[in-house]
Amino acid sequence: MFRAICAALLLLALLGAPAQAGDRLPVRGADISSLAKSEDLGGVYRHADGRRGDALRILKQAGLTHVRLKVWVDPADGYNDKAHVLEIARRAHKLGLKTLIDFHYSDRWADPAHQTKPAAWADLPFDRLVQVVHDHTYDVLSALRRQGTPADMVQIGNELNGGLLWPEGRWDNWPGIAALLNAGHDAVKQVSRRTKVVIHLANGADNGLYRWWFDNAATHGIRYDVIGLSYYPYWHGTIEAFQANLTDVATRYGKPVLLAETAYPFTTADKDGWENIILSPEPYPGYQATPQGQQAMIAKLYDVLREVPGALGLVYWEATWTGVPGNGWDPEDPSSGNAWENQALFDFADRALPGLATLGAG
């Protein structure tokens, strides 16, 4: 019993005690990777009262602390590249917002079902692939530091359930996964020892997945600072299962945890004629697809996070991805639409929704 008490005290010292009700968590963020393209195509953002404003300033005034920006290597539409990431980071920094940089190591979306190597890297031998992961990571992050906007946190890969850069870094080749992720980790730390490295998986309520993945990470010496999770309530299981998994991984691996992606619809309507992903009027029991339901879900997720030792906070996915023609999901197809605009934090009249204030209140 004495050993158990000592172990519990040590863990609390490492992770910190759970936040108390009403405490603001240190990370209150939003992924805004679509913002640069939206603005270039005429996207408008307004305060809740209808006044037009700068999207980043509206986020800051709502109480947000971080913006998340994904990095693609050679995207077909030219967005989510190094130049655009630098520009948005510069604007964010001027307002006092920190950045979470999300390397996909792809020319387009990387997620549990897609981990496609950039075209320029497709035929590289493994040792060169490891080196180019390092060099690409270092190049973007050192450019951010040189302009005075160093990254606060960095994801080495996105939703890595099945690894990255398939096939060399696929789930059935853990030595390959480890070499690639550690190359990215080391590049981060060479730029700044203060920047935290995040390893990010999806399916945030799947405890079996997280134990399998991070047990293997420990076995193969994968280096990281923070465990990031995606949890979409309508896809990934119950809120109770999510909380149980958060608590387990925080205590089992002794790392802070971050809800790196989540979202919820404020309507079932469509703005751009491209069918939305989530159509149900009540995607999760008890939480309707309304502005109030969206707001209530964000508040509930913060309540869950406050119960978990070492929980850093929440990053809302694509808060500014509104229904702007041309700003669709496929970088290779300008005619593609946005299936997510009913989950943004701005309504179809471009006004900030109540959920944004709740996100900022944290």
C-alpha cells in the first residue's frame, strides 16, 4: 500500500493534479489550417454581433491561446505549405497566440486510412527517407524561429493509428516507425528544446489501440513529450470511454494529454451544396446539432479534461472552415466542396457562434 501511495504522489507531481471546476486549461485552441485559402477566396469573419473582423483577432478576443496549422510538403493548391504557415504564424504571434504545427508528411491529408508519402519522397531509400523527414521538419521549424514565431508544440505526423509514410513506417514495421518519428523529434529539439513533441492518434475512446500503440512506442524507444488524441463524439465512442482512456494513458505513460482534434455541428443545414459529413439532428445522445448543442458539447469535453491529471486542453478542428466557394476538401479539385462548414465556429452569416466563447473560456 505504501508503494502504491508513493507511486500516486510521484505521478501527481509529474502530471499535476486534475484542474478544479472553473479552472482554465492552458491550451484552448483551434485548427485554422483552411483560413489562408478562405481569406484569399473572399471568406469573411464576424463577431457575434455581426461586426466584421480579423478571424485571428476574433479568436484571440474569445480567449483562445493556440492555433494549429497543418503542413503539407507539396500541395496541389499551394496552401498548407511552408510559406502560408509562416504567414499565419506571424499574424498569430502578433496577437499573442501560440502555434501547434501539425506535420502530415504528405502532399495531402494524412489520417488513419491514408499515410501517403509526398510524391518527391516516393522512391527514396529508407535512410534518405529518414533524413528528409528530419530536414523537412527542421526547415519549417527553423524558419518559424528565425522570424520570431517559434512553435510551442509540434505534431510529428497526424493520426498515426497505423503509422506514417507507408509502407516503410506502417503499423507492421515498428523499427521503421521509430526511426521516422525520432528523426522528426530530433529536428524539433535541434530548433528549440522548449518545443513539445506531440504523438497524435485518432479514435480517442479506444483504450486497446492506445495501449497497443504506446506500449510499442516504449519498446522501440520512440521519443515524445505529449500524447495527442482525436475524439469526435459521433464517431469515436462514448464520452465515458473517452474519459477512461484519457485517464489511463496519462497515468500509464506519465505524459500530458491533449485533445488535439474535436468538433460538433451547430446545424444540419448545408451552405455550399456539398453534402455534409454529419447530418443527424442529434449526432450524440443529448446534444443536438444546434448552436446550443455545439456549445454544450465543448463545455462537456472541458469538464472531462479537468478530471484528468496532466490534461493540457482542447483544440477544435477547423474552426474557420466556412462554406467559401473554392475552399473544398480536395486540393487537387477546385470544384470540390466543404463537408464540414456546419461544424465551424462561425455560422452561415459568418458570425462567431456561442461555442467559440465557450472554447476560449476553457
